[in-house]
Amino acid sequence: MPKLKTNRGAAKRFKRTASGRFKRSQSHLNHILTKKSTKRKRKLRHATMINAADTRLIRRMLPYA
């Protein structure tokens, strides 16, 4: 069976945790930051887990992660 290709866009966005789940960074922290409160920007820094419904799709895109 041939090797599978990793989706490079997904590889840059998602990391697998030790328990096998996937974490992702939060959106809305790239530009137009002046109108966002400091509290809101601070909370967006922390990574979060992806939704359980998306796990199967991410696992397919990252076969060796």
C-alpha cells in the first residue's frame, strides 16, 4: 500500500496531544486588534481542543500525527 500524504495546511494548524486528541489555536487574533478588549485578546492566546465531530476529518488529514 502506498504512503499517505499529510495535508500540510492541517499539519500547521493542529497538533495531537498525548491522549490522542487534537488542539488548535483560536481565531480572531491577527488584525483589527484595537477594538478588541485586552481581556478578550488574552483569552484568545490559549489553545483549545477541536470539536469531537471534527476529529475523524482531522485524523484523515494527519495520518502520521
